[in-house]
Amino acid sequence: MQKILVTGGAGFIGSNFVHYLVANTDANVTVLDKLTYAGNPESISTLPEDRVSLVKGDIADAALVDGLVAESDVVVHYAAESHNDNSLHDPRPFLDTNIIGTYTLIEAARKHDTRFHHISTDEVYGDLELDDPERFTEQTPYNPSSPYSSTKAGSDLLVRAWVRSFGLRATISNCSNNYGPYQHVEKFIPRQITNVIDGVRPKLYGKGENVRDWIHANDHSSAVLAIIDKGRIGETYLIGADGEKNNKEVVELILEHMGQSSDAYDHVIDRPGHDLRYAIDSTKLREELGWQPSFSNFHAGIEDTIKWYRDNESWWRPQKAATEARYKEQGQ
Ligand code: NAD
Ligand code: DAU
């Protein structure tokens, strides 16, 4: 039975991964999470205590990290400051967690020769034109735009350097935009769903032409597990499910599924430096590791997600007013 340390396991994608591990493996899971505004212990509180334990702490705390890594067979590193808009207003926590936190973890993994998987984002590659026939591949040069994505790019480069210089047994994955349950209401899809529940019109940045390549969080989890089981050490794998949609289409879909007129949204001021389009070519992951997404119907996935937010108001309600107050200050 493997002992897996999941950093950021009380956040959106990390908690989905912990649920996935409990359902699909016999691993014992320790979650290390600082429980920032983005972490919620309730996201994993229904899981059996003999399978999952939560340690509240900072990934930049070297002594704490050393002890936890020493006891683990594998580290899966999700913890991060993850929201672009926040990084534009206060970049410092992004450097502390995404850069220093990752450095602290890989130093411990090096010392204890522990298998390490680093979770990253397609945003490290910058953006694409709307009509560009190319998509991101593992060979695309790094060109991050925001404080968030530049710190993620920096963390990827640290992991690569530790593989080459110190023989760290690590893999990296760069995934596109996730959706599904347990996502914080600051993010695009849950913000609009919970706005509609509250009788507030969805807010679209700029013209709403920006394209994101949506993947269900469960499909991200199955890909990460495949990489941990079968991925080659030192390699990077791009994770995506051919889910390109522009933001206007997504808002219209949410409105339709929630019984509203599809044009009942407002345009608000754009995000500075807003990346235009992301698109992932996941051929390497599919051909080398035999991975395939299971949530191929975005309409059905959005319907399930709307139902989850309707059924779990007690999970998101405590965060909603403060999140909207922050957006209001920014004119968004
Ligand atoms: P999230 O903001 O929902 O969760 C982040 C979690 O990390 C929270 O539980 C938070 O408390 C924890 N955390 C933050 N700082 C910490 C610290 N210093 N020490 C310990 N824990 C800390 O983020 P998410 O959307 O679930 O993203 C998880 C990871 O996946 C990130 O590395 C992100 O870059 C990556 N990613 C996200 C997406 C996406 O669409 N959301 C896509 C690709 C990659
Ligand atoms: O591509 C992967 C990345 O996806 C991850 O690395 C990030 O952690 C994750 O937050 C996400 O980044 P985005 O900036 O793409 O996600 P966000 O949910 O903030 O916004 C998605 C799109 O929707 C983006 O084009 C901005 C737009 N948007 C967002 C909000 C919150 C709006 O139009 N209105 C909004 O209210």
C-alpha cells in the first residue's frame, strides 16, 4: 500500500484527486495544506479517516515538509496560489508558495529520494492567436504572461533542474482549465453559476472572446495517476481533453441550463494582460500512457456542476460575499 503526500489537497483540484485516489486505489493519503482562503477541509471531510489525514501547514516550512516527505512513497504537489486576478493585485504570496514552497518540497524529495510529481499549468506557454492551427505541445517554449503563470513556470524549471543536477525522480504535468465540484467561487465557472443562483448577472471580461480548453477535474486526476504509475522520470506530459470554448459560449451555456435568457450577462473591464487562447495537444499522454478522458460531453459536465453548486450551497456560501466585494473594487 503506497503512502502518498498530496500538497494542496484541500483546494479544488487537489481535493478532487484525493477523492479519486480513495475511490480508485488502496493508497494512504496525507494532505498537507495551509488552508488559505482557497483551502476548505470540508472538501475532504467525508472521506474515511483511516485512508486520509489532513496536516495544516505551509509547504515552505522546511522542518514540517522534511518529516512528511520522509514518511511518503510519493509526493503529488498541487499546492499553489492559483488565481491570476489575485496575482495582479498582490504577487508576493505567489512567489512565496509557488517558488519557495516548491523549492522546499524538492529539496526534501531529493534528500529522501522520494518520487515527486509536480502539477503545473498550460499558462506557462503564454497564449495563442484565435486562428492559430498549432496547439501547445511539450516542445512549446515557455512564455508566461502573469505573475501567477511566471511563478508556475519558475517552479517547473526548478523541478527540471533538480532532475538533471541531482537525479530527482520527478515528472511534471501541465494541464488546461479544470471545472467540476469544489472549485472556489472566485473562478470563472463557479462565479457565474453562483451569481445566477443569487439573481446576479454573470460578468464577462472584455468581449468574452478568450478561449480556454476545459477539462473535468476527474479527467485531470486520472491522467495524474497514469503519470505516477507509468510516466517516465524527467518527462513532462501535457493534459487536455480537446475542450476549447470561448468565455461567451460558456456563460451562454450556464444561463441556458439555469433557465435564463442566454444574453442575460454583463461585460466588465478586461483583465490586464489577459491571455487570449489556450489549447493543449495531449498526444504524448494518450499514445505513451494510453490515457483518455471520460467526460467528453461538456454540456453534461456543466449540468452536473450546476447541480453540485445548487446542492452544496453551505460549502460555497461563506466565501461568496467577500469574493464579490473584491471583484467590485476591481470594477469586475
Ligand atoms: P486552489 O487555489 O483551489 O487550491 C490551492 C490549495 O493550495 C488550497 O487548498 C490552499 O490552501 C493550498 N495552499 C496554498 N498555499 C499553500 C502553502 N504555502 N502551503 C500549503 N498549502 C497551500 O488551486 P487549484 O485550482 O486546485 O490548483 C491546484 C494546482 O493545479 C495548482 O498548482 C495550479 O497551478 C494547478 N492547475 C490548476 C488548473 C485549474 O484550472 N484550476 C489548471 C492547471 C493546473
Ligand atoms: O489554464 C489553466 C489555468 O486555468 C490555471 O493554471 C489557473 O490556476 C486557473 O485559475 C485557470 O486560469 P484562468 O485565468 O484561465 O481561469 P479563470 O477562472 O480566472 O478565468 C477563466 C476565463 O474567464 C479567463 O479568460 C478570464 C475569464 N473570466 C473570469 C472571471 C472570474 C471572466 O470573463 N469573468 C470572470 O468573472
